[in-house]
Amino acid sequence: MRTRRISSILLAGAMMVGGTAAAAAPAAAEDFEAAAPHQRCLWLADDAGLGCFNPQGDVFAAHDTVRDGKRVVTAWQTDYGRTGECHNAKGAFSTHFCDGSDLAEHRKVRFKVSLRDGASGDDEKSTGWSDWLSIG
């Protein structure tokens, strides 16, 4: 399992508007290369996709890096029983941001990234779970 950190500029671009996250999609996976100590990302095998968590704002991201007709899903769970998924069905070289701003402060979250055929299809590729990360 390969872990990378992403640019604070990228997830800082996910501006919270009316309780939802909105951002322009980056042009390519290279936009994820700069390091920022507070953000964590996991890459799928063969660099087929990338999922991230930014504890500053509780933002999850799913970045699709391959033209394969599949969606990238960043699934998460907390240490107090909540779960969720951030789906990117926008196509290759796009990013979808999901707002997790109602996560409990000073708790933990972990996430994994999957490649999926459709919203409820089986995961074709998946990372393992990340380490437990502090929430805000």
C-alpha cells in the first residue's frame, strides 16, 4: 500500500459553500504530488485512482486517473461507528470532493480507496485501510 500526501492548495480549493464542498477538478494526478503534512492520500494499484482525507475541514476526495469507465470511491469509517463513501463518477482526470464536516472533533477516522463498476458494483481494486487519523 502506497501512501502520499497532497498539496494544501488542492484541498484548500474545496471551499465549503452552504454545507457542501465544491472545487474545480485538477488537470491530472501530478497536481497531487506536493506534500502537505495535514493531508493523507492512498493510491490504488497501477495508479488507477487516488483517495484523500484532509482533517482541516473534514474533506474527502476521490480522484480518477484512468480512462476505464470505472468510478473511484473513497470509503471512510470513524472510531465511533460512522461510515460513508465519496464517489467520483465524473470520469477520468477529475476529482470529486465530499464534505465530512459533521465528524466529531478529537476522534479518529480511517479511509480506503476502491475502483468500482457503478455505484453499487463490486470493488475491482482496493487499498487496505489507512492508519487511524485525527479528525480536526
